[in-house]
Amino acid sequence: MTSNPSTSPSDQPLTPITTTPPPPRNDLRYIRYNAAHEDAYVPAMRQLISKDLSEPYSIYVYRYFLYQWGELCFMAMDDSLPDPMVGVVVSKLEPHRGGPLRGYIAMLAVREEYRGRGIATKLARMAIDAMVERDADEIVLETETTNTAAIKLYERLGFLRSKRLHRYYLNGNSAYRLVLYLKEGVGSMRTNVDPYGPPPMPEGLAAPEPALLHENGREW
Amino acid sequence: MRVVSQSVVPRDITDEFTVAASRLKTGQLVKDEYFTLFEAVGALEIMDSKMDSGYLGPGENRAQALEDDYDLTRELAPDEVLGVMDGLLCYEMAWHMGHPLSQTLFTSLYLDKLLWPVPKTLDEAHFFRGRLATNKEDPAMIHLVLRAYCLALVKCCDFVHARVATEYYFEEEDFVTQLYNRTLLSQFEPEPFYDLLNRAISWIDEQKGKIEENVREAIRTRLLIRREFLLALEQDIEVIETRSREHFLVCLSQFDHLTKSASLGKDVSDSFSLKIQRKLASTVPPRPMVKINFDDALAHLKRLCQDAVDLQEIIDYHGPYNLKVTIWTLLSRKPQPSVYIRSLVQTLIVNNMTILGAVPVKQFLYDELAELVLPSSILLQANIDEIEVPSDPRFQIAKQMDAFVKRFSQPFVDTFRSACLNRCRIRRTVCHTIADWDNLQMEAEDLDEQLRTLSNEPPLMLANGDATYSYPLSSWAYHHKLNQFRLILQLGFELSIYAPEELPGMYWYLSHICSTHLGHIDRVRTFTVATAKRNLTDMAAKKRGALERHAALQKSLRLLERLTTQIVAIDAFAISLHALYVLLARHHVLPTASSAQAYSSDRLRYEIRMKPFLQITLPELVPYDEYHREAMLEGDSDETVLERATKAISEARKAWEATLANGAFMPEFDDEANTAPAIEEDWKRDVKDTMRACIGASIAIETVKKSLKSNANSAQSKDPANASSVNLRVIIPEAGSKARWHDWWIVPQVSQATVGPKT
């Protein structure tokens, strides 16, 4: 799924040369998702994430993540607002094809007027920290190749682009797969199926990508 | 009436379901282990207008939701016909580009009328379907001209669809084959389509003076292009026999007319409607029409025609090496040739176990072995059909070689076919096949050992007195594997996979692979030279076949020399860029993507990078510590590193000059005429772009040198505080930008930072 350009490039310097201080922050509250409040959280989350999608995710996508991995979902709240949710990250964590314990950051969104304050970075860190606590071996995600802000955010956190996915999104845009190893030896862990996807050429079409993102819309 | 199978007894479970569902908490998910993210994403919410294409909004009735008011029988002015034609061409090309028919051509009400319900005869496919015949004469502009154009356009799509669907492509990534239960008129022979087009052209010719001339001319051009395009697509792989470029060339000759008359058409956009999507048999949510502008559509079509013309240059077989050059050069054009062209090339490469419709796969593989590792060897001459005595070693050799062919043909041919994938998939596929080639090499090694005994191969004596053997088949497999290593790295540069801070290491790794490869080619050469020497004795003795053997050996040596020159060129350039990037990194002017607060370390990032190579046995994986030492040139002073960069770039420039002078192809005979001039032009441009990149690198190295020098001076004199930081600005040019001379060579733009007073 795509990730959000919520941090402007100047927010954290790319090179050690420039050091622009971050803009002053409102007092935001960062909280972990709590299923007891799903009635309030899920609609707000959907609205935040669907904002710029031409085609929204069905409720099952949210349920899929939140019911199974609600503890990996974090939200940024501005309590001065009637609808306080201004940022959200949704993830999952499970063994990848019988191999490494793989975290997946599925969605990361920050309300447009709140971007550039490091909220997305903070949310991504909370999700990653939660996965590290749960002994994750690696974390992966996809992002649109044109989404420079999101790519920079994840690369600052240590992710590398492992491959480029041609016309991955419905709008015809391509994606990068971004990968973060958290332990040594992850690359050599055996999986049931070869991670490099396509079967030998004559045997027909490749299986669909393991992740969702064929359903995604434009830049957000 | 409902049809109910005898064995199934329906039972209303609504109440039970409601009771069970009421026990669930909000948000609770009941699923089996097979309900994955993929299923969750595929789910649609019924009654949500964004997801449910059958949803009717409040106050909307079925007729309004499904039917358009547009009158297909209304008369169209000539400029409106032109507008519809050009609108259709845009959607046709959007479909070629990989968008589904439901968002492109199948939004046309005209096409919808022709194609649904599926017509039983071609006569049935007309715009007046379902209407009672009137005495009024049907307007020829629509009934004849537009209908002929539309039907022929659909037939064109039929040929494209058939070709792509036969070959290896990625659904939704390269192309969408979904037809929504309609046909692209595949049930009809092409002849009547030409009749219709010719009648339309004649009618248009008769209208001279009756309708505005430039519009009339524009319509005529479009009908003509449509006819020629259909002829060209119908030819398809028959091109192997016909060798005809005529139809594509006629299309190309009309593009000026097309471009000039682009503005004459009048938009009839209400003849396209998204409502048709609701009637198409499909489970996807409603999706918007894909609009591309006419210029982009023309550019796409023009490239397709040009690529199709030039594609003929691959058909003449001049050995595997030359074939590989033509295919990879043609398919590396930017933008990449369309999926239709790529599918056509795949079929030409291999169809019914025959290469280019002429060379049996076994012969093709033997030619390759003869070119590289086995010139004039008994291994390739032994033929099981001719020797019937099983005790004869030649019988045994032939048997072993047949097993080899069986096992290696497919992966070998795939090294050609993989060029036809989209660029991202090429890299992903090679990351996968490289492990196969590692296994193939080991299997070939076993075969080599058996064959060596059977063929009584004389060993080569090393200086230390040890005997060594040529291992031709596994040597050949290793050569291919090393090519793939290089391709993975170079496509990594092309696809912007590497972060700036990885560039020193990645160029080091490229040079490491190159020097390994050069060593390997040297080994192969040593054995070929030894064979050639032995053959000289045979020649002197005027032994049978010695002269032919000599020619084959010399040819192989020339190819090895050619490969050496190319790899030396790549190696030298990589060494130079490696050294340059080391300096930039050392002095902290190389941009970095990761931050000090990153979760991963260099060591972990190296492991991700090496992932495709982790399971490869040869060449062995470079351990991280060694990699880091080498990649950062630890222990070498700035002067040493600068010297290295300067020397290497000058060697690279010479080697690329030599590569260019060698030309794209291996001549089979001395005075052979070049049969692939257009592709050779592309190849030359590519080498010249590389040479420009070399010059760019020389300049960057000079800039760094100056800066380091003035830095050293100021350090010695008065400004020690400033000594550690060089005053440079470094930009890594993006792939596709002007400053990026070549996709495979990321040359940094280095300039003096404009800080402080300048003299």
C-alpha cells in the first residue's frame, strides 16, 4: 500500500549539512489502536486514508488488519479538533511463507494540513518499534516511485529499495519495494516459495504480488 | 423458473445467519486461513457507489443508469466522424499501453453497438441494430465510413490481443486481456474488413468537392492507415516468410498527415460513456476512462510501427552472439517497445522449438557453444543418429550431449526471451534465474568430467606440474551466470534501486564481477589457444579438416577478444566511478538517504543488497568486512584514490573507443554487409552515450582533484579549521534526466559550492 508524504524533505536533513529546526508542534497525542473504540476510530481512519484514493478499500481491508494486528496500529490525535485523528499507521506482522517474521506497513496517512511536522515519521517509528518488540526479522512496504517524500522518510529510517514493480498501481504508476532487515541472516532464511516471484518463463503467469497494492489510487 | 439440481435441497438460513451474526462484536473477523490480504482487498462493498458498479443512486432508475441518450443513427458531419475516429485511436493506444478495454475502447457507444450482442455475421454488426428498416437511406458517412473504420479497428485489436495472449506477459502490468464476454470479431476472417475499408475509401474519393477537402483528406488518411495497420498486424509472425515491411512503412509515411489534421476533428465525447462499464461482465469497481491525448497516441503508434520495421533486422540469423546484440539493443530502446512488439519478438525468438523460424534449438545451442567454448570439438560433432555402436565413445558422447541439450536449451533460450519482459521484470526474473544457472553450472561440471574421459581430452599442464582440463560446458554456464550478475547490477542503476551512499559499493561490486569475468574468459582462452596450437601441427601435416578447425578456432578467439574489450571497458569505468564516489563519501559531500537514527546498519543493508547472490556458490559471496574494506578503499590515501580514478577513466575511454570501433556485430565473413543498420545505429548511440558519461566522470574527477588540492594548500597555510571539509556540491542525476548520460552509469555532477568570496 502506499505511504504518505507527511514529512517534507526539509523536515529532517538528507545530508548532514543543513539543519532546519522543525516547526513548532501542537500537542499531539499518539495512541495505540484500541478495539473498544473501533466505532469511532475506523470511520475516521477510513476517511483519512481514502481521502485521495480513487477507489477506497473495503471495510474488510481495515478489519483484516485491525482485528489481527490492532496493536501495530497507531494514531496521532489533535484533541483541539472535533475530529481529532490527524494521522494513522496500519501494519501487520506474520511469518513470510514459512520463513522470516515479516512486518508490513500497509497504510500511513497524515492529514494534509498537518504534514511536514514529522508526524508520519513518528507513527512509522512507533509501528516499527512495536514490530521490533515482537521480534520481527524484517519489515517491507511498497510506495509509489513518484512519492518522493514517502521514499525519503523510509530511507531515512534505513529502508532500502529492493526492486521496482512495473505499473503496480491501478493508475499505471510503478512502485518500489522497500525493505528493512532488523537482524543478520534474514536474507538466508528459507521460505517455502522462492521470494523472487516469477516462475521459470514457460510455465505461465506469475502469481499475483503477495501484497495488496494493486488496489491503490493516486499520490497521497 | 429456477433450475435446481436434484442433489441440492435449498434451505433458508437467514434466521440462523442473523442470530449467529448478532453474537459477533463489531470489528470481529471470522475467517479461515485462506482468507488473506489478497481476498480482503478483492472484496467489494455492495451498495457503495465507488465499489459497486451496479449501484443505483437515490432517484436513479435502471434505464437512466444503463442507457445513454446518444443517438447512434444520427447523421454525423464529416468533422465529427473525424473526431470519433481520433477519439477511438486514443483509446486504442491507451489499451495498447496496458489499460483495460472497459476504461478505453469499450466506453465507445459505437463499438458497443457493433459488438453487443455478439454478432453472428459481420453484416449484423452495424449501428442500426434493433431498429426497423426505414425507407430513408442510411447516411454513408456513418454506415459505411465510420462502420468500416470501427470494425477494422476492432479487428486490429483482435490480432494484437491474440499475439500478446500467446506469449509471456504480465496481466495488468503489461497488458489486460479481459474481453468482458465479448469478442474482438475474432470469429470473422479478415478479408471482408479490407472490402469494407476499400469501399469506404472509394466513397470518400467520390466525395471530392462535396465535403471540405482537408477534412475529406484527413478521413481518407485514417482509413488508409487503418487498412495498412490491419494488413501489418495480420502479417504478424508471417513476417519471417514475407520479410515485408511495406504496410508498417506506409503507416509511417502517413504520420505527417495525421499530425497536421489532428485539430480538424470535432469532439464527439458524448459518444463515449462510462455507463457501458455497468453492463460489462466484470467484478471490478467502476473505474474512470483513461484519457490520453492525441499526440501521445500518435507517438505510441508511430514507435510501434518503427519498432516493427526495425524488428525485421533480427530475423536474419548470424549466430547467437549477434542475435543477442540485436534483440537486447532493440528492446532496450527508450521508451521500451510496446507489449505487442515484445510479444512478437518472443515468438520470433522461439516458436515450435525453432529459432527465428529457421534454426532448431539444438543447433542454436551448439552454435553458441562453438562460438564460445567448443570451436571444432568432437563433442559437437558426435551425432547419435550416425553412430549405432553403443560401445563407440562417440555414441556415448552424443548421448551425453543430447541430455545436455535437453536440460540447457530452455534456460539458454530464456536468456534471449527475458529481454522481452518489461524492464522491472527483467531484473526480477534474472534475480531468480541466476540461482538456476548456479545449479546448471554444477550439473554441467559433472557432464564435463564424463565427457572429458570419453573424448580423451589432453590436459593442460600448469607451471606447478598439475594437470587441468577445460570444463567447456560448465565454463560456458559460468560465463552466462556472470553476465547475469552484471545485468542485475546495471539494471539496478537503470531502475534507481540504489541509494546514493551505496554507489561506491555497487560500482566496486560491478568491477569485482567484471574482473572475475575477465579471469574466467582468460581461462577459456587458454584452452582454445592450446587447441589452436595443436591444430597448427595438424595443418602442417595437412590433416583432414585442420583448415576448417583453424578458422573456427580463430573465430572463437576473436569473439573472446571482443568480449574482453567490452568487459575491460565496463570494469575500468566502474573502477573509476568507485574511486570517485569513495572520495565524495570520505569528504561527506555524497548525499545519503539513510540517517544516523536509522534502524538498520550498513551490514544489514549489504545483506539486503546481496540477497539474490546469497545462495550462489560461485563467485563466492564477498563477506561484509572485506566488502567494506574494498568498497571504501580503506588505507588508501586521497592521492592514491584520485590516481586510481584518473587512470581508470582514461583506460575506460580507450576501451570504449575500442568497443565502438569493433562495431556491434561479430562479422561472420570479412567483407560482410551489415544487415541490421537501424539496430546498429541504436547500439552505437548507446556506446557513445557511455563515452559521454566517461567524459562527465573525467570532469567530475578533475573538479574533486582541484578542490582537494586547494584544501590541502589552505590546510598547510592558515586555515586548518576548514581542512577537513571540501567545498563541493554533488548532485546525483536522476535516470532519464539530461545530465544522466547513460542509465547504467550514474556520474555525479560535482561543482564548487558557491560559498564565500570567489576570486
